[in-house]
Amino acid sequence: MSTGRSKELHFKIGVVRVALKSSHRRLRREYSSLYRQCLVDGPDGSAEIRVEVCRPSYVPWKRRRYHVRINNRVQFEPSRRDEVLPHVDWAINWEVPRVMPQFLQLHASSMEVDGQGVIFPGESGSGKSTLTAGLMTRGWRYLCDEFALIHAESLRLHPYPRAICIKKPSYPVIESLGIKLHGHQHYVKGSKGYVGFINPFEVGEATIGRDCPIRYVIFPKYTAGAQPRLTKIGRAEAAFSLHRVCFNLFNCQSLGLDVLAGMIRGAECYHLVSGEIGRTCDLVSRLVQSGVGEVWQSESTGKLGEYEAARSLTGVCHGRRAEVCSLAAG
Amino acid sequence: MEGEVKQVVESQAEGATTPALPKEAVSAASRSDLTVRELDGEVLIYDASSADTHHLNATALFIWRQCDGTNDADIIAERLSAVYDVSVEDAREHVSHMLREFQQRKLVGEADVPGRGGEGVSR
């Protein structure tokens, strides 16, 4: 990676502001190409994530690594040039929960269709990004492939239209959707292996959504060859599952639970077994666009339903783990 | 990042001996520090002291609410059987399991019941 004078670039990626400083021309070029629609002139004084990438001088007994610094601490030390950009992106993700406490943050892809917010919560490998890309080709508007940012007061979903990270095994599916990886570039991102990025602004027209209320919470689980299937679940069960994929519930404590409960009272919740991408997108589109399934009553009716054996679940939230990991990584 | 979720109680294995029910009154009063949010007749409980979140289904919630320091497990089982379509025997089994889980998860505490200092189980 050739170097020059260190230069700072500023981006406004939805509600997230990023300042990238690096002397590496290629990184600056690639990042500003990937996020060119988000480039802004300079800082506006609002909370900002500052990323700096440098490569310390050569020391004979040490492997030379890049330092990806985030708000003045080293977050990652990739050794290969093609690892740098995905780690810059990843480092920004790590910082979002820290600098944006006004949002409850879930590990979920988020989209908007006809003013309705839809979130797809799930761990890595659940098929969130591929499903998101597929729905974009059907006119759904993109908010984010990794976060659902829910404003703690308004309970509305907000956009953070970061580039969509696609793992190599999913390239053929993405190509079958007619979507091209940005710049035909391939990178290496830790255990995910080879990845490429989709610039969401380059998929169709008017593809970036606006803030909206959440109407559907759909938990996808990709199963190769499966018949796509939606199963309605209760809101409390859904909220419990959501707390597990929340990045900052531990910091928000009871307020976080209030936000989760308040948000989910206006939503319908489903488990989705996803299979072939086209049929899965058809199924989800039918659900959301036909308004099938009335929104449940927001409060308990007080009536006792069918008997179900007493059951309780106990879990720790994602946020607590994220905090531990973040401190360790920092 | 896998969460540590444990399915605490489903049902007892066939043929297993039904454990004896606690004979003490059960109370949940001492855990007023829990944050409780009800959703469609079920409940989410956040325990700030452990940072654990609990989900109780409607039946578990019914049992938990009976833990007011005055009811013992037999009474709770009878009430469960009275309001749901479940036999007293099954209800006893489920109540017994649930109370044990509540104690393990610290969703109920030792009761301040006169006479036994721990005679009841309290929220």
C-alpha cells in the first residue's frame, strides 16, 4: 500500500459520522469509492467515530502490521493489505454502540418498505446480508445489514447504510440477483475469509430508507434447500431473543428493556426458515406487502389462554459480551 | 456470539419421580429490584444485579405471581389447576419445577414469614 501525506476524509453514513485518517492512498481511495455517496466536507461537531490507519516503522524482530486505531486506541492489527479495509469497517462497527447511546442497537439487518420498518435479527451466518440484498432488488429500501438502530425515545428505526459485506460462498447468490460487488474487489476479514462489498447506493434506485416505525421482526435462519417458511411467535419470546442480540442492553439496563418492549408492542414477530433466495424474498414480501396477519393487541387481554407447561428462559445479553470483547480487544 | 440460553423447564421425563413440593409459603416480595415488562400475557424480567434477562411464559408468570409469601406450592398448584385446563397432578409437577427454577435464578427469595424465617419463598 503506497503512502503519502496523512489525509482526513469525512463521511456521513446515515446517522453515523466517520472521520478516516490515513497516509495510505489506496485505502483512502477504496474507502471513499465504497462510500462516495456519503462523503462530506468536514466534521459538523456531532459525535464522530475517528479511524486512523498507520503502519509503524519496520522493527527486525516484529512482524510489520497495520494499526487500525479507533478513537485513539488500536482496535485491530491486520498484517495483510487486503485485510485493512474490512477491518476499518469492522472497527467502526465496534465503536457504534459506544458513541451512539441514544440508540438501542441490535445485531440485525434493517429495511424499510412503504414506511414500515422490518428487522432481521440474527447471528453471523443466519443469512441476513443475502436476504437484505435480495429484498433490495425487489424495491425494499436499505437501512443497514448489521445493525438495527432504534432511537430510545421515538422507538423508530434509523438508517446506517454501511456497505454490505458478502462472504465468498454467497457470491453466486448475489450474482444471481444481478448485483455486482463494488469494484470487483476481494478482501480478507478474519474468520469470515474472503469477502466483497456491495455499495447499497448502487443497487437500483432510491434504495436507502428513512427512519420509520418497526412493524415486523423476522428471525431468519438459512437452511440450504429448505422450503421457506414463516412461523408467528409471541412478542415476549421475540423480545427475549432480541435481548440476546442487543449490543448495548447491558449498558442501558432497564431502559433497554423498556425500549425493547415498547418497540415490539407495535410489531408482528416471526421465525423464518430461509432457503432459495428468490422464494424466500417472495414469501417475506407477501407477508409485509399484503398486510397478512393483524398486529396483535398491544396489551395483554388478561384472559388465560390454552394451557402450556410452565417454561422460563434465562440468558445474558449480547451487550455484556460485546463490552468484554471490546475491552479485551482494546 | 452465542448467548447462554438454557431451557430451564419443559416437562419432566416420563417415569421420573415427581419431586416433593415445598411446603413453605412462597414469596417474591424481596425481589422488588427486578424490572418486569409484560407482553401479551408473558413477561420479560431484567435482573440488574446479575444482568440476566428472564422470559416467563403465561403459566410460569401465573406461578411467579402467586409467590406472594402466603401461598405454598400446594395452593399454587390448586389455583393453577382451577384456572387452566390441567390436572392437579400435572400442575403440582410444573409448580414444583418452576419454584426450583425461580429459586435457582433468584427470582424468588427466602420469605420473611413469621415462625420459620424461610418458611416462604418470596419474589
